[in-house]
Amino acid sequence: MLVSVLMSVYAEPLDWLEKAINSILTQTFSDFEFIIVNDNPERKENRKVLSRFAAEDTRIVVVENTENIGLTKSLNKGIKVAKGKYIARMDADDISLPDRLSKQVTFLLENEDYIACGSRVHVIDEQEQKLQKKYYPVSYKDIVSDLLIHNPIIHPTLLIKTEAFKTLGVAYNEKLRFAQDYQLIVDLLEVGKVHNCKEVLLWYRKSNQQITNQHLAKQTSYANQIRVQIIEKELAKIGVQLPWKDPYNSPLDTVFQWIDKHNLAKKTLWFNNFKVSLLINSHNMVKKSQLFKTMFERSISIKNRLKLLKILITN
């Protein structure tokens, strides 16, 4: 078969879970297996729903965990049993549009030099009312550029070549409690090119039950560790190493200050643009003193100075 769709289930509302499953089963593209990992064996409702769907559609493969092991380990477990040439991610609270797999498979078949693609989404609320359209970068170049600021691929939209996991050695990092999807994109870009389809191919549900909303501070902390990792790799390209034994646990603003102190921003053209974008979009990550100092750097445009000034005044 061509595609293995991979989803992990924990405690999502049953109607959301059923809609997520049905959105895959009713795809216009049909050459797939649907691997569903039940990561909440104590919840009887999960087993009932999954057993019913598996009895109705032989493409469904249910993997029962004996205990709750978490999303990251569950996904790695599902990858090991996947048989498809591609692995499509899906979350149990989202809805894939009917032509999602068809369009993504077509892109990867026609662009062999790419190893993964995502798509744009409509964000929906708990009642499935559309909130906004997410305009994530499309081209490989723009995705790489945005990587320093945020995760440029929405995780449940991903279609990935299975060889990235089974041959090239990419995996979900089980040491990270949060931001595993961000780390995955960083690792994928180390071994190949990634693309976002311009079309909206998924409805992405935003709710209070999501890990991102429940643990925002921890999510940010882990994401910052990944950003430091990216910065370290960029500095290595010009022969510079961060001085800490464990740089990934260094506060992001401390890394900023060290780079400024050693005048390395002049040697790294990406740095100032990255720093300003990060400060503007996620200013709660660093101290106000860093915002103030950045505002007066020569390389900062007037437009960005005004944006930074507004943040300082209103916060």
C-alpha cells in the first residue's frame, strides 16, 4: 500500500474521535492503512469505538498499549509497524478534508527530491466554527527561514516518506516532553526538503484540551531549547561554539546576550532578522531589557523599531 495514516488516541471526546476517523475513511484516495494507537487502555470507550470501526473497515489497524506511554512513544510505536511508502499524521480531534491524501501524495510522487509535505489549515473551535485560516510558508526556502522563529509545519497535516524514519534515522525524540513536532521538522530538514501545500487540507481544532494550551510555559521552554540548538548549528557554520556544556538548557535571552557581546551578529546575516521576528512574535520569551536593547540596533528597520516600541509600551 502507498500510505500509512498514523493517529494516537487518548481522551478526546468521542464525537471528535469519530469525525477524525471518518474523515480519513472517506478520503478520495483509498490506498492506505489506518494505524490507530490506543494510548489510554483504561478508557473502555476508546476500545469500543476503535473495535467498531475496525470491524467495518479492514484498512484500520488498532495497536493497543498496555499502559499510557504518551504521544511521542505511541507515534514511534506506530511507525515501526507502518507498511506504506508514506506516513500521514492525523490527530484524533482534527478533520482531514476529502482530498487531503490525494493532493499530498501527488505532490510527493511528482517531487521526488522532497521527503515531506504539510498543508495550510482552517482553525476551528470546539463547535467546529471556523476561526481563521493559517497561512504557513509554502516553499522550502521560506520554511527554512521561518524555522528559527516557530514550527512552520502544522503537525497533523504532515505526509512523510517512510524512509525518513526507517532508513535516514529520523524519529520522534522521546526525551522531549513537549515540542516534539518542532524537533521532528528540524530533524527532517537535516535530511531532506519539506513543502507546504497552499490549499487548506485539514480543519485544525483549537480547544482547552490541547497540550499546547494546558502547558504553554513548558511548551515554550522546550521550543526555546530547540531554537538554541538551531542557533548552535548556525554558529558552527562560521566556526563558533557556544561556551556552555549544555547549551540546550541555556535561557534564550542569555544566548542572545552572548552573541551580541561577541559581535557575532555581524557574521551571521540570519541572526538579527531572526531575533527581531522572534521578539515581535513571542516577546514573552525574553526580558524587556532585551527588547529595549534590540530596538536601538542599527540593523533594525524603522517598522520593526515601532513594533518593538509598541510591545514595550503595552506590556
